[in-house]
Amino acid sequence: MEDERRKKKKGGMNAQVQEAANEILVRPAVVEHVNIEGYWKTKKDILVPSIKRVLDATSFQELVLLIFEAKDNLLSLGVFEEVDMLIDTSTGPSAHPNGFDITFHVKEKSFLTSSTGTHIGNNEGSMLFGCHLNNVFGRAEQVKADLTFGTRTRMSYQLAFFKPTPGNPDRSFTVSAQKSTTDVPMCSHQEATQGISVEFMFPSDIGQHALSWEGMWRNVTELSKGASFAIREQAGHSLKSALKHTFIIDERDNMAMPTKGYSFRLSQELAGLGGDVKFLKDNLEYQQSVEVFKDVIISWSLQGGHLHTLFGTPSKINDRFFLGGPLSVRGFDFKGIGPRRGEANELNQLF
């Protein structure tokens, strides 16, 4: 009997707490002031679009949701390490009876950050070194310098300048320069590349878009003794100037180990705006994961592509499709599927 009384009393208290919480959540709310404290370098004009929706709250519940949304927006700028929030009732002779003052306490990232790491995948092990300048001009700009050494990529340098659009971090502009030297033993040569690229990323209602241009000088060199005549014909320099559009939908719950959802990627590349490489290239990738039972996941993927040369210009080995290896067709050597002559894989224009 005593236990039953305690349970009834506890249930009654929980109901009262729930009722009081509901009354607070539906309480009218008027946001009178929104403050951001703790920043010194970041410009105000990129912060305002991230928090302005807080002013639209009409109830306490909506206010809480919009505050968390504003916090996510501030963190997505990439300039803050921490963002804390404080909700306080408005005070003063002119304060609204349902008024609230909102304060965001932020901590900016260090101007200079560095990173090191290793990466193993796609039949290659790499060591990475990076140095980033954060919030360079106060509007979330970044300068990134990366250096990579690998078992196949002998050395790779990249220097990039990144700038997001105020009010929409998903819309960004990137200019980069890069240089790399890579061994391609399955095709009996080494490839050296260097060039510049410009990319503009922007969202749409159905996915993310990337529009880019790249100018790249490539050199097929260091041919092995067993290289076929078809590979030797590809040796030497080529210059590519290309426009590329990429469309991405990613609804997976985890990019590395998804348990549900799908990703779709479609790219079209047009080369021939200068240089001696001219083609139209399409590539499609699709991946989906389904949880059939608890902790039992089925994942499948498909890829397809087509390379069409223009104006009678032959395709270059740098631009053809490669198949084989853990990221395309498991059970085969990396880039080990396709027409072969001697030791070399000559690759395909369609797969």
C-alpha cells in the first residue's frame, strides 16, 4: 500500500512538472535584445545573418528552437571554437512584460592552427601536414596550406583561399593552387601535375552544387622499361582547361559508416577552353545503405561514366576511367581492370 501511494504521489508530481513546463513553452515571448560577446576580430556583418531569426520568436518554445539554430549557424562559420547561450528576462522601465534578452558567448579560434595525420585507403598510405590561417580578414576567410607524402603520391602541395558568403556558409568561393607527383605503376608511368582552380559552391532545394574551372598542366613521364607503345604515345606534356559542374545529394546518417540513407553524385566536365585537351566527361555515383535487422546493414553502390572526345582530339590517359581496387571493384588490383598491353593498363573511355 505504501509503495502504491508513493507511485501515485510521484506520478502526480511528474504530471504537475509536465504541465508547468508546457505552460512555460507556450508562454508568449518577445525578443528585445540579442548580444554577442567574446569576439574581437570577426566582423559584425557576417554574424547578424546567423542570429537574426531569433527576433522572429513569438513563444518561448520557438525562442529556444531558434536560439539553437542560431548557435549552429555561428559554429558553421568556422571561426568559433565555442558558442554558449544565455536567456534572460528583460529589465528596465520600458521592458516588455514578455520580453527576453539573448546573449551568445563565443570564443574565436586561434589565428594560426596546424594539423598532422595519416591516411590509409585506396591502396595507399599517406602522411599529411597542414597549416591554416583562420578568419583572415574577419569574415570567415581561410588560407590553407597542405603538404602530403604517400606511398604512391610522392609529394603533393596545395595552397587554397576559402571565403563563405555572409548569411549562408553553404555558399562559398575557393581559389587554389596545387602541385603533385604521383606514381602510376599499373600504367607504367609517373604523372606530375600543377595548376590552379576556382570553385563556387551553392545549395539548392534538392542538393549541393559545385561549379568550378581548372587549368592544369600534366606531364606523363618516368616510363618503366615494360611500358607498351600505347603508353609511350601518351608520354609528355598536356594542358587542360575545363569547366566542371557537380551535383551532390547526401542523405546518409554517417559518411564513413552509414547505416541508412543514400548519396548521389553527378558530375559533368567540359575540357577545351584552351589547352590541347578536349572532351566531354560524365560520371555518376550512387550509394545506399539499409538496416534489414538490428545491427545488420546492407550497402550497395554503382558507378557509371562516359568520356567523349571533341573535334577529333584523342583522349589522354590522365582523363580516362580506372576500375579495380577496394573503392570500385573489390577483388581486383587497384586500376587493374581494362584493356592491357604488356604490363600496362590502358584504361577505358566508358564503364
